[in-house]
Amino acid sequence: FLHANIGIKQLFSIIPVGLISIAIPISPAGAGVGHLVFEELFKALGQDKGASFFNLYFLVAISVNLLGVIPYVLWKKKHTFKEAEALEEVQ
């Protein structure tokens, strides 16, 4: 992607179209559909690495989203046995 001859204006015009197209809930996180859409959009600009671009986007998005498990695990409330018993008695 570093050596591709695509202008920033062209990227700013095709990437939003590609992201809008993967928002249609056909497959989880747009996998497959996004590869096809980005491949075709990049082919329209004379490039052949559209699916690889989507792979890069997909890996970064999934990695960033999975980082949310760290604060969840570290700061989730841990109940004691007494609190659990009190909750059972209320129900």
C-alpha cells in the first residue's frame, strides 16, 4: 500500500463507500462481503490489493475491539459468598 499510486482524494471517496457496504448485515463484521467490495473498488482505481486492504482494516478493528476485555476483566465487580447468598435470599 505504500507504493500504490492512489491519491488521498480517491481513497477518501472509495473507503466510505466500502465501509457503508459492509454495514449491511450479511456476514459477521462484513467478512467476505468487505473483501469483495474493497477488491472491486480498488480495481476501479487500477489497484489489485483491495482485499488485502480490507484484511488490514479487519485485523486492526478486531484487535482494537478485543482490547476491551482487559478493563472488563481487571475492574469487574467480584461478589463475596455473603453477597451471593443475600441475592439468592431476595429472589
